[in-house]
Amino acid sequence: MKRPPRAVLLLFLVLCLVGPRRVRCEKPPVVRVGAIFTHDSVIGRCAKAAMEAAVADVNADPAILNGTELRLTMEDANCSVFMGSIETFKVIGEEVVAIIGSQSSAIAHMITEIVDNLQVPLISYSATDPTLSAQQFPFFVRTAQSDSYQMAAMADLIDYYGWKDVVAVYIDDEFGRNGIYALSDELEKRMMKISYKLPLPVQYDSRHIMDALNNSKIFGPRVYVVHANLDPAFRIFTIAQELQMMGSDYVWLATDWVSATLDSLSPKNQTSIEIMKGVVALRPHTPDSVRKRAFIARWRDMQTKGLTRSGLNTYGLCAYDTVWAVAYAIDRYINENGNFTFTFRDALYDEKTKDMWLGKLKVFDGGSLLLKKLLQLNFTGLTGQIYFNAERNVPSGGYDVINIVQREIRLVGFWSNETGLSVLAPKNIEGGQSSYTREDQKLHDVTWPSGKTEIPRGWVVADSERPLRIGVPNRFSFTGFVMENQSSHQFQGYCVDVFNEARNFVPYDVPYRFEAYGDGHSNPNYDGLTKMVADNEFDAAVGDIAIVTNRTKIVDFSQPFASSGLVIVAPIDNSKSSAWVFLQPFSAEMWVVTAASFVMIAVVIWILEHRVNNDFRGPPKRQLATMFLFSFSTLFKKNQEDTVSPLGRMVMVVWLFLLMVISSSYTASLSSILTVQQLSSPITGIDSLIASNWPIGYQVGSFAHSYLVESLYISPSRLIPLGSPEEYERALRLGPNHGGVAAIVDEQPYVDLFLSKHTQFGIIGQAFTSGGWGFAFQRGSPLAVDISTAILKLSESGKLQKIREKWFCKMACPSERGKDSEPEQLHLISFWGLFLLSGVISVGALLVFLIRVIRLFVQFKKQQMATTTLLSESSNRQCSDTFCKFLDFVDQKEDAIEKSMSRNGNAQQQIPSSTYEDVP
């Protein structure tokens, strides 16, 4: 009788200790997963059928969730953040372990806050907003590619065709704004930009589209990037066609909403794509596989049976893979942890909420663990390899680049984060962006809205309805640069001619209209002109506009077409010729050495030629005249006397070379002295001008005033404004001591024009600033680049110089007048090497001559002494002094000496019958 109670008690204890663990380890018969999306939408209709098919496949597969049914609870968000939030609370109340969705990025931002607090993983297959990050939303996972990849692909596509400015059309919500922000960042990396943004309301209609596109017609860029929600009617393109914005000047690029919409259309509705001819769009790339082809065939069968009305798009494939990802994660969770548990949390349940529906919400205890299992997945789905990176996104599989031509969707290439644009399909691998270049990119030809494959320019400067507004300074002085003809009201001048010639080199038509800036009674302020360009009051400015730092900060300038450095103008006098001007080229020591050289050459040549050349013999007066006439006449003509001796010829070769160099230098220096203009002002450059206290003139409206004051720190009290060339002349004539100025500082083109009519003034020193004149354009204007290229072509062809000569050189080009001071004299140091060479050669020749003569004299003396022994009667005819005998010997002709020596030699062999006779 006592055993039954013990047995019952033991059984009770076993159940109490073991029972809960067994319950925990038992597999649940049903696992609920929520799905929140908009049922009646392009993505929703496709995703619903795809998820239902995926649930059926999971429950039919015994290898996964064996014995547990996956049950999908679908709720309709109806495109509303509010309804999406309500439905989220509803499915969580049914104790779902995960939620698939949401379809919209805007709804995802809201419900992620809910699931984070309740620790229910949220897996989205279509929320592509790049700001949905794992750091902010730890329970958010995405099986669709983030728009950060898509915008990188779009930026590469824009860069590939060379466009720099685009217009963005987008939905003004988290999805649209954040996607366009990502595009803007990618474009900035490639030195491009979104020039204009056209946001549309979330619930936009045709009127909103019409107003936005109409307003964009006045913009220059014609490249439109459309980032919108899926719209089966393609209202944006329909209205663009009505506004004639699908023509040759326009480019339309679209994100993957176009491809998803097109893929979802049934064959009956394919005719609507005709309005999008020429559009280029992106489509998430999914690699081809046997499973994918089988599912596409299955989908067609579902359409035939009426199970779905939607075509299969990429988001449908992602939805199918998402269900399988959740199923795999649940299967691993159950195998390791058994059943799922939910508990109340004090943070959500208190006295204020216990009677409310919110108080009935439970926290999923295994949410973090299920999320971990989800992030550890790595399997092959319909869209490729499925696994999650550190940002909890699937890796980018790349994008297809499609082109809509009539009713056909053509694949023109691919994009991947590894290789950029290519005609080869990308590999489904994860990695950072490679350093590919624009030259590495390649796509097939695209047919644009014009129906042509030629790449559109992508922007329009102006058209006949809205020509380019070009501001032109209406000057009071120096009107040769730019002026308005009062009778015809046409602008003319140097700057206008340069612009018109440059416009001829621009490969497209530029309708424009000149508008005067200034009243014509005084020179306008050029800083104000450039500011009007920056403020969009003018599209550009043409004139004598100096390119200076403060202006380049607000506008873009073309290539400079004229140098405009600041120069100093002062009075000058022509140098007066005097009776002794011919002495100025050489310094005194140069003249002395040159004269001494002539004397030296005369003596050397006479010594070398006297014994062998009859032209250098005769009476002493004749020889002296011949000696010096020969030397000095080498300057002008060929000498009547020829050199005979080899030593004399050698000396003459070196001397004539020296004489050629000296005479050429003398001629050049004398010519410079006779033509150069001498400065009459003590100012020699900008340093001496700053150091003085004299007044300085400057042109009204020029940047010279600000430069002198702000950069050179010259007191403003010293600066005198001058408004015309007449005022220039009067101020310079009066001088600093009589109410005028010591010098004028102005830009060189103005000075050139002034000096062409006033030759009594000149430029002092060199330009002390570097700069130029250019045409001003609004920041980012592509016309600035094309005009710059045209100016370079003008310069290379010589037309720019011809225009300058036409306006600056009507009398003479005076830009070099007065730049140099008096030429320096030529000094001995410049020629001492030549003089030294000539002297060495001359002395060497004399030494050789003397050695030879002494040797002959010794031989002659020996013969004479021998003859004297045999013929004592000839001794009275010899000189007693040896030196006199040597001089006498040198003075004799060489051939006579040789004959005498020959006779003396014969006398030594025979008894001579006669004595030695002097040679006359």
C-alpha cells in the first residue's frame, strides 16, 4: 500500500527535473515568420509569389526543418510607414522568430527600431537605402545589394561617357535622398557633380513631374539620373516625351527601378517601353545557373496557371533566397537549441501598459542567437552565393547595363566593384574596389534617345529661346579693347574679336547675346562684373578681365588670351648722338689695348716680312708708312701688300679672327647705342618706385590699386586715379613736382596701346606680376574648357597674334620700348682671351724668327771669318761692332744672304780672285 505513493512521488520528481529540458529540446511543430510588404505593388506582387514558392519548397524538403512546418504570416503595409509599423506589432504579437521585409526603405527605418527592441531579426530583400547600417540597426540584415554599390556603378557609367554635370530626379524620402547623396559622393570622387536636384513628393502625380521637368529646361546639363519608385506607367518618361525632352540633346539614365518594372510587366504591357527608347538603366546582376533557369521555367508555368500576374524580377529572386536563408538559420537554431521562447520584459511591461495591447508584446529570447546563425550562412541561391559581410549585406554581385531600343532590352555590358564597366560578366566575389582606370572600361554601343550611337554632349550652353547672356564692360577709356558702337549698338574691339574667333573653333553652336555692363562714362568695376557672373545674372563675361585670385574663387576663367602683368610707365628721351659717340662701345682700356694690338701687329709683320718681302723694303719713311697702313687697313679691305713668310701668315690668321670678333661686337654695340632710348626718370623698377615718396598713377577700375595697396603696402594717399590716356599723358608730363605723377602702374595691354601713340614714354624694367586676361564663366561651365581649347588653337595658328597686331601695333609695337637701360660698354675682360692668343702667337713667331736669324748670322759670321783669313784685303770692309753687324745682317734680304754665303763657301775651296762685296 505504500509503494504507489513512492512511485508517484519519484515520477513527479523526474518530470519536474527532466521534463522542462525535454520540452526545450523538442522541435516545435510550427515556426512562424512574418512578412511585411505592400501586396499590390510591382515588387510586392512578384515577392508574394516568390516567397510562397520558397515556403512550399522548404516544407517539401526533408533535409531542412524536418518535422517542423515553416509558416509565413504576410501583412500588407500598403506603402505606409504607419501601417507598416502597425502590421509589425501585429506579427510580433503572433510570436514570429523573424520578419522578412520591409519592401520600402522608408518603412524599414521605422520597423527596425521596433525589432531592435524586441530582438527579432529583420531580413529585407528590397530596402536598398545605404544608410540602413548594422551599427545603427543591429537586427537588420539585407539580401539585396545596397545602393552604395549601385551609385558607384552609376558614377562609373557617367564618367565613362565623359559627362561632368548631371540632373538628379528622385523621390523625396529616405530611399531617394540617401541614394542621391551616395551618388553625389561617388561623383565627387571622380571630379563630377550633381548640378541640379529635382525631388518629387512620395505621392507624386503628373503635375509634379511636369513642373520639375519644365523648370529643368533652363539648366545647362542634359544628363538626367532618375532614382524613383517602381512605376508601371513610367510617368516620368511619358511626360518627358510630351515636353520634347527625349530628343538628341538629352541623356536619360535610371537606377534598377526601371529594370525591375520592365521585368515585372506581362507580355501584354510590353508596348509601354516604347516611350523609353534610348534610356540606359542598371539591373542587379544574377549569374546564370541550372536552378535559376529551372525557377524561371517554373515561374512561367505559374503565370500560365494564373498563380501570379507578375513577371519575375530580381527582387523576386531575392525574396525567394531570403525565405531559404531564414529557413537555414532556423534549422541550425533548432538543431542546437530546440524550441523558441518569448518573455515579457520590465522595460516594455509596467502598470501603465499592462492594460494596453503594447503590454502584451514579448521579447524573442533567442533573437541574438538566430541572428548569429543567419550571419554565418553561406549557400548558393538563385541570385548567386549568399553570405553576409561585416555590414550585414550580401556582397555585390555587380550590375547589368541595359539599353532600351524600341521594344527591345539590350544588354550592353556589366559593372562590378572589382573591374568596373566591362563587356564580360562579373564574378560573384567579394572584395574592395580595384584601382581600375577609365581606359580599362568598355561597353557595347548604346542607342541614345536621338536614335544614334554617337555619344551625346550631355549639356546645352544655350538655345535660341534662351541665348547665352554675356556681360561686356562698357569702357570709357582704352576702347580699343572693347566698346559699344553707339549707332549700331554692336560691340567691337580686341577682346570681342578674340571671342568671336574662338567661338568658330567650338564644335557646336553657341547662341549668345551681349549685354553692356557700365554706363560708358567711366570704366566699370571688374570685380562687380565677375560677381554678376557668379550670381547668375550673366552666363559669362567677355572683355579685358584680369585673372586674379579673388575672381577665380567665384568664377571659372578660360585660357588667358593676353598677358596682363603690371608694368611701370615713365617719361623717356631718345639718346642724342654726339661727335664722340663712336667711342662709347669700348671702354678706355679696351681702346688702348686694341690700338696697342694694331701697333704690335704692324711691328711683328714688318719684322717677319722685311727680309723676304719687297713690299716691306725701301727707304725708312716708306717702310714706316707701309707698316702702319698694312696693320690698320686690315679693318676695311684686303691689303695691297701680301704676306710671304709662313710665320707672317700664321700671325695674320689669328689677328684677322680677333679683328672679326672685335669689329662685329663694336658694330652691334654702336647700333644699340644709336637706337636705344635712354630713361629720363630716376625710377629704375618697382623697388625704387616703392622706396620713393612720389605719387603713382593707376587706371580707374583696374586691380592695380588693390595690388599696390594690399600686396606692396603702398600708401593709398600716393595713388592717383587716372581715367583715360589723355590723363596719363598730362600726369606724366607734369611730373611729381607739378601736380602729376612720377610713373603709372597699369596692365601691359593698356600700356601697349598707350605707348603706340605716345612715343615719349616707355616701360621701366620688367613686368613685376604675371597674369593674363581671360573670359569669365559660371563655375563648372563646360564652355570654359571648350573656349580655352579654342584659344590655344588660335595661338597655334597665329590668328591670336594677328588680332593683337591689328589693335596694338597700328603705329608700332612698343612693348619693348624703354625696358632696357643704356647698353653697357664692352670691356677688355670680354676679349682678353683673344688678345692673349694673338699676343702669344705673335711673340712665338718673333722668337722663331730670331732664333732662325741668329743661327744664320752665326753661320754667316763663321764663313766670313774663314774668308778673312784667305783674303786679308777684305777686312777693311767689315764692321768693328758685332751688334751693328747683326742689325746689318737682319736688314739684308734673305736671298742675298744665301747667295753671299754660297760664294763664301766656294772661296774656302779655291783661292779667291776677288774680295767680298757688300750687297746693296
